[in-house]
Amino acid sequence: MKLFFKEHFLLILLQIFQLTLIVLIYWLDGYENLLTALYSVFIGLCILSVYLIYRYVSHKSFYRRLTKPLDTLDESIKKTGYSPLSEALDELLQGQYRHYQEQLKAWERNRNEHMTFMNQWVHQMKTPLSVIELIVQDEDDPRFTSIREEVDRVHKGLETVLYAARLGAFEHDFQVEQVSLLSIVDKVIHENKRLFIRSFVYPEVKVEEGLNVETDAKWLTFVLSQIVINAIKYSEGSNKKITVSSGVKDKEVILEVQDLGVGIPAADLRRVFEPFYTGENGRKFRESTGMGLYLVKEVCEHLGHLIELESEVGVGTTVRLKFSSYVRNV
């Protein structure tokens, strides 16, 4: 209704001005029968009112379409009426809808091709890395130890790339089931044992046995691995412990990873989950990409888990994962 009056406001003013001007001309010409003149003005206003009512009724759906936000994209191709203006708008919106669908299909095709390429590339890179590992695994020369460390880093980097590529199609690549929290923690600790050793940092596991949570084991392993790798990285050389513990509070299971490393400056805390944000620590530790915690946050949101982070410079960092659904096996 408001849009209708805005559009016809000038027309109403013009008609009133025109009728007033006609009466004024007759009066200045000496015509003294005022009632007849006012009656003609009344008839003119009635005709204008009838026209506006017809215009509003015949274009009601049209004006409603222009003022009401669309809940879904499919609503844009619904008919707005049968007037020439409404039909012209319908044709325009349908053309735009078809154009958008074509672009969307092209984008989805490119994304699928890119994801396929990334998956194939990562798996191709893993083969030569595995060969290198076999060659150097029994060698005691310090140079081969350094090679093993670099191979581990490349492995972790490839895994991050692979999971980042899969995140775009997350709904097709996850399976929720009851997962033992302790088994996931043990697996992550075992996968990163060489990183613990060469960083002079030691794990301490305080996770309750028989505590199962509903999640995807593969994605949770990735999330926990990213958190543990960050804890190791920012505690390197400290000879301190990284504690992984669990607890139940307010019908939620809380998995906590606590390190005693450099900590995160208060100014960086609110942005640590943003993509490519490295902050002050990222400039000191050049291996930081700013993608680890971003991916962790995205995966947790997809899985329905809550993640919290607390940190203090010089004291350390604590990351908490909260699971709303769990089972405790006795």
C-alpha cells in the first residue's frame, strides 16, 4: 500500500491541482454557481478514486512482490498478476532466474572439478612421500632425521589442503556415529608423537574411558589434530606438558586441550577463527597460515559442536570442544 501511494502521489496532486485550476478559471470568468462547480470537482475526485482502486486491486500482487522480501529464490518466478507491467516483471525475473541457475550449475561443475583435482593431487603427492619415508626410516644419520621431520610437515600440509577442499561438500562427506573420545585422542597423540618429541613437549591424557560422543570420527580427528599441532607449535622447546582432558558439565561433554606456551595476545583473540589471520604470533612463527583454527571452527559448526578458546600471553592457551550428545559406557 505504501509503495502504491508513493508511485501515485504526483498523479493525485496533479488531478487535485487541475480540478482546482478549472474551478478557479470559471470563478475568475464570472461564473457564480459554486455548488455546480464543486459537484464537478466531486465527480472528478470520484473518477480518480475509482481509477486508483482499480489500479491497486489489479496490481496488488505486483506491489506486494516489490515490497515483501523473498524467503526463497523460487518465489521470484511466481506470477505477480496479469497486467502488462506485471507480466513484463515476471518475464524479467524468470530470465534472471534462468541466468542464475546456469551460473550456479557452472560454478558447481567448476567446484567439483577443482575438488576432484585436489583429491587426486594430494593422493599423488602422498605416494612419493611414503617412498621417502621408507628410504629414511632406518637411517641414523642426522640428515635423514631432518628429512623425516620435513616429510611429516608436508604430510600435515597435504592433509590440511585435502580437508579444506572437502569442506565445501561437507554434507556428502560425513557420518555421525558414537565415537570413543579416548580412542580419538590416543590416535591424534600417536600420529603426532614425533612432533611432540622433536619439539620437547609432552602429552598428558586425562580422558575418561567409555565416554562416547556423537560425531564424525574422521572430521573430529582432523579438528583435534589441528588443535594439538597448534599447541605443540606454540609450546616448542618449553619442556612442558600439553594436557588433553575430558569432563561432563550441564549435560555436555567437554574436551579440553591446554598448553603452557606463549599464549595469544588479547587483541588477537577475537580474530583467531578468521581465515588467513595469523596475528602477532603468526609473524613470529613463520609456518603459520592462519587457516588451522578457521577450518576447526567451520568443521565444528557443521558437526554442531561448540568451540571456545581462552588464552593469556606467557601463560598458555586452552581450547574447549563441547559435545551436546554423549553416552557413558560402564
